Amino acid sequence: MQEKQEKIQIVKTLIDAFPFIQQFSGKTVVIKYGGAAQTEPLLKEKFARDIALMFLVGIKVVIVHGGGKKINTVLDKLDIKTEFIDGQRVTSPENMEVVEMVLSGSVNKEITALLNHNGAKAIGMSGKDASFIKAKAKDAKKFGLTGNITSIDQSVIQRLIDDKFIPVIAPIATGDDIGHPGYNINADLAASKIAIALKAEKVIFVTDTAGVLDKDMHLLTTLKEEEIQALIKDETIHGGMLPKVAACLETIDGGVEKAHIIDGRIEHSLLLELFTSEGIGTVIKK
């Protein structure tokens, strides 16, 4: 009897998810992938399966990934110093070599292989490929080779989507000069720019927090721009959350309907956010 009830519950869950599957099928969703979901074996496997399911029900998925923890580990092993200002890495030329090696050469290929193994048709790339992401220095004296995106050739990504691929993008941009080492781009801000360029339905930031929290550490499930500005002013939002909310605001100002910040430490967090009415994180919208 219990087994029968469990099966009935599974069917009810599928029926509840069906309207959301209909709503998002054929739509583009950009996912910024980072945090524990990118490093813990079980969460990596769950993430890959979530993406494969989204792909199979017709959602056009684009993944932009970070890799900060792995970059820090390699920098430490090489005894290369690194520092952060307002949640963004200061990228020296020595840092840049490691950043590109880790993001493009290691993390990107690992994610791509994992997705392909789980039935999603993924292809890895960085913004240097076809020079589809171009950038300039954010502030060369302060941030070194950390860049701000100046242009995105969305047609490069769109062709891959049209050919039924999932683009997996390392946030490395090309510079204007021949032989330029390129720019390290904050993955949150890269995801925002890419979502705007693709006119995506939404962008989802997979993080190591429940979402945006108030001073009592309670989840704020829905926020608008003026509320976010007040939270920044009183320093409720600070540190690494600053570039995330900045990316969210830029995204919705650029025409994307909603931006989500969700907890990647929860199994199947993407499916819970997309295919249930309650969701699990913070939604930022106009």
C-alpha cells in the first residue's frame, strides 16, 4: 500500500510540474553554475541530470561557469598571491595564466564531459572562441586583467543552440590587441550579459547561499530594484553577493523578465526553482 502511495505521489509531482514544463519549453534559460554544486561529486551529478532533463523537455540551456575555488587552490600550490576587491578578483598577468588554464582547460571540459555522459549534448568554449566575448579593463591599476564586457556576438551561441547543443561557457574574454592575454570576467556578470544578448527568458545563479538574506538571516523570496538598493546601502547585501545582485539588476534592466539566486547545495535545486510554484530561492524582477 505504501509503495502504491509513493507511486501516486510521483505522478502528482509530474502533473504539478507539467504547466511549468509547457511554459519554459522552447525558451532560453541562462544558468550561472558555481559554488558547492560545481565541486561536490553528488551535487555535480544531480546538476548534470537536472540539465539533461531540462534539455530533453525542450528548454534551451546555456551554462556560464565560474571556478574560483579551484583557481585559488592552484594559485596556492604555485605560491602565487591573489586578492579580491568588492567580491571580484584582482587579476595579475600571473593570475591570468592560471585563471585561463583552470577555467578553459579544466573546469569547462569537466562540466562538458559530465553533461554529455548524462545525455545532454554539450559543447565547451570560452569567450575567446570566435572572439564572441570582447572586453576592456575594468580598472587596470586596481583590478589588472579583470575586464568589463564590451560586446557579445550572440550569433555564435545561437548557432549552437539551434544545432541542439548546450553551450558551456568559460568567462574569459578577448582583448583588442594581437597577443593580448585576455580578460578574466566575473562569471555572474558574464551570465547577465549573455542572457541579455540572447533575450533569455530568465537567468539563474546557482550559489552557496539560500538566496538574498535579511539581517536576521531570513530568505527574501522576491525583491525589486529599489529594495535591493536599500539593502546595499545598509550593508545587508555585501561581499560576494554584491556582483550577483548587480548582475541580476543588469539582467532585468536589459529586458530579461526574471533573475533567480538559488542554493546549489540543495539537490535538484534547478528543478525545484523552475518546476514548482513555491521555488526555493530569491527572485529579482521589475
